[in-house]
Amino acid sequence: MNTAAAAMKEAPQDDDDELKTKLSLLRASVHNQDPSCKFQDQEMDDSTLRRFLRARDLDVNKASEMLIKYITWRKTFVPKGYISTSEVPNQIAQNKMFMQGKDKQGRPVAVLFGSRHFSCKGGMDEFKRYLAFVLDKLSSAIPEGQEKFTIIGDLQGYGYSNSDIRGTLAAISILQDYYPERLGKVFVVHVPYIFMTLWKIICPFIDKNTRKKIVFVENNKLHETLLEDIEKSQLPEIYGGELPLVPIHNC
């Protein structure tokens, strides 16, 4: 075997060894800052640590900082380890988030109806709790061997009353800061012109890797575009598939 071939054969092992080393360094760094952290818990297992490492381009120090921020947030914002429906009644009443089926990679599929979102009583705190509620639901539906979920953002009927800049920025922040490497793809469908004004405002706050996962779908190519990633048997009925939508709070 020549030198180049030998190097190619050994590279995957070298990469694996490097990752194992960085995982050990990350555990040590986080433990030094928070000795109460339990790495055997599902929320802090090797898969979670790898996601935070990838989100910071395998930089241990940056990943450690991000993890500590996440741990602190979970302790203060989700002290019971979960958000109950009784904590987000106004958001659930809007009936805007559904989950059903999986894409071709096995990622759970959620559908969000933007026209059903309104700033309401309960305010920003309840909305942030709702974000944690739905993102935890989606994450718990991810099968073993997969790490991400897919979202269809449907903007049919979206108008000025649905344009919530503060809420959208909060959603971006929570997703990027506390659920790194969870988002697989976002299909934005039935996009009205009015939404593009909001998009220009929020786009700079979305990191470049996340922006690459957002696909704006043309109305006349909706069905065929979704079918590229989702089998008809797993696609919601409203998009020509076979599955009924299930409210995420009932999943």
C-alpha cells in the first residue's frame, strides 16, 4: 500500500481519535465550571456534546462556553426538566404547531402555521416557554442514529398582525443557542410578499449554516419540492400526502 493510500485509510481513525480527545477536554472543562453536571444524563450525553462541538467548529473553549450557557438556561428556564401544557395555555390555544411523519432521513417533520401566531397575553415569557416546549417535543421524537428535525413553515394567510419581530428573534436565539445542530431543514411555503420585509430584518441574526438550511418554495413547485425530501406516505394531507396533522401538544 502506498503512502497516500495508507494515509487515507488511517484518516477516519485519526479523526475519531481527535473527536474523542476533544470530547474528553470538553467534559473536563464543563465539569470544572459546573461540578454538578451529570454527563450520563440524556441531555448531556456524548451525542449532545458532539452537537455543541460541531456548532463551534470543534473549538473546545467555545463549545464549553456554549454548553455552560445552555446548562444555566435549562436550570433557570426549565427547572422541572420539561415544560407542561399548563405553562403555555395561550400559545397552545393558537393551535399553530403540528407534528406528523418523518422525512427520508428519518427526521421528524413539524408544520408551523405562521398566520395563527399572534402576540398575546402571557407575553414573551410564555412564548419562550412555548419554544422550549415544542423544541423539546421535536427533539424527543428524533430516532436513534439521527439528530435533526425538519420544519415546514406555512405562511398562507400571513399578514401584518402575525409579524412578530421580537418573537421571531427570540425563536432564532433559542434555537441557535440551546438546540444547536438540531435543525435539519426548513421549507418556507406559501410565502407572501409582506413576509420578505420581516425576513430582511431577521436574516442578519441567522448564522450562515442555519441560512443554508432554509428553502423558500415556489407555490407551483410545492408538492414536487416536498416530495424530494419526504415520501408521500409521510407527507401531511394538506400538501398532497397521506398523513393527518396532529397538534404538537397532543404528541
